[in-house]
Amino acid sequence: MSDTIKRVPNAFFVEDTVRAEDPITMIRCRQMKPNPFQPRRYFDEDALLELSRSIDIHGILQPIIVRKNHRHYEIVAGERRFRAAQLAGLQEVPVIVRDFDEREMMELALLENLQRENLTPIEEAEAYEALIKHLGFTQEQLAERVGKSRPHIANHLRLLKLPQIVRNFVDNGELTMGHGRALAGVKSSVKIEQLAQVAIQKQLNVRQLERLVQEQAPKVKVKPSIQLQALENELQEQLGTKVTIKKTKQKGTLAIDFYSPVDLQRIVDLLLGDD
């Protein structure tokens, strides 16, 4: 784990490390770029407009943290403020320049946004996946780092198995995380998409969708054991008709087919030992 994260124990907000003596520089907006590892794709437009009005009146009260990358500055923390400043028509913004490498940029972008808890479920899942894939976290280590349970991490990662169109439904709020989890257990991508469309059109809640998924799940035929098969064959030979044995843990059913009243009487006579 890098020194950047060690400097901010238990909270990954790089802005918490801003010191009074940190030099603040004014940088033109056109020189700035978003963090390439930013997990957030959706920014609440109403909240941005509200923040832009506040910036228009009071200015930016907290500098944006950036790192220098050739001729540009990449935003480490404060992208919402940057976007709102652009909406407010600002040409330049106050920044504090820090020296971060690629790994630190990814750690800060992903972990800090996860701590803020306002990502969509899919954005959160993709952030977990990136931390596991690129930074070598296990699910257990990641759960400890972000203060979540391991099942919480695992359930989010399952969402990434959904087809892209269904992930979009979860991303834009047409389906909830619970809907996504219910659909993630379905094997067929086509079936997942169909069930997702039904859930949206009929406004099914999670429980209703879970029932629908269960109802449409293919029935699995359990093959009888070798012993039961042998017993079925023996009874079929003795009775001269089809015999089916179905067994649960301790109980079961014995089905004997007959094809006419005469055939039924014949089987009954055999069972009762009548001549």
C-alpha cells in the first residue's frame, strides 16, 4: 500500500490532509482534466447547479487538489467543484498541486469516492473490481479498507455479471441493487434482459421479481440413485407396468401406472397375492 493512503488512516479523503501552509495556485479551467480513474460517471445536475450558484456568490471555498501531468493538471479531489465552477462561468480555479503517481491516483480516486457513499451500485461495483484487479486487494482486505462486510463487496461484484443494458437500468435508477441481485442468479443473458424489462414495465418490487425468477427457473430433474433404479426395474418386471419411485430425505412416493380398469385389477391382484 502506498504512503498516500498511510497518511490518511481510516479515511481516504485526500482533502483532509490540506494544511494551512499549502500554497494555493490559480489554474485556468482549460488546463485541467478529470482524474482518469474517477469511478463516478453520473453527477446530479440539480446539485451541480445549486453548487454553481453558491460558487457564483461565494467563490470556491476549498481548493481543488490536482497533480501536474505534462502541460495539464489532473484533478485528484474536487471534480464536483470543478464542474460547478465551469457552470458558474469561472475561467480559473484555486488548486493545491500534489505529487502523486499513477497507483496513488487510482487509490485516491477509488477509495475516496467509495468512502463518500454516493456512487451508484454499478459504479461502486466497478470501483471494487478495479481495486481487486489492479491493486491486488482480496475481497476481505477491501472490505476492511472501506469499512464494509465481505458479502457487501461480493454482492456488488455479482452485479457486473449482468448484461450491459441491465447494468444501465441499475445505474440510472430504473432498477435497484436488490433487483440486480435477483437477476444476477439467472444464467441466460437474454432471460435476464426480458425479466428486467418486465420488472420495469410492471413496476415489480424486489420480492415480486424474485418470485418471478423462481417461477421461470428451469426445473432440474434429479436422477434416482442406482439402488432406486434397480428397485424400479424389479417392480416393473414383477408388475408388468411402469413404476416410478421419488424419494426425498426420509419420505417419498411410489407411482404405479395402469392403463384400464382391467389393468388396475390385475396389478391389485398381484400386489395382494390373489390368484
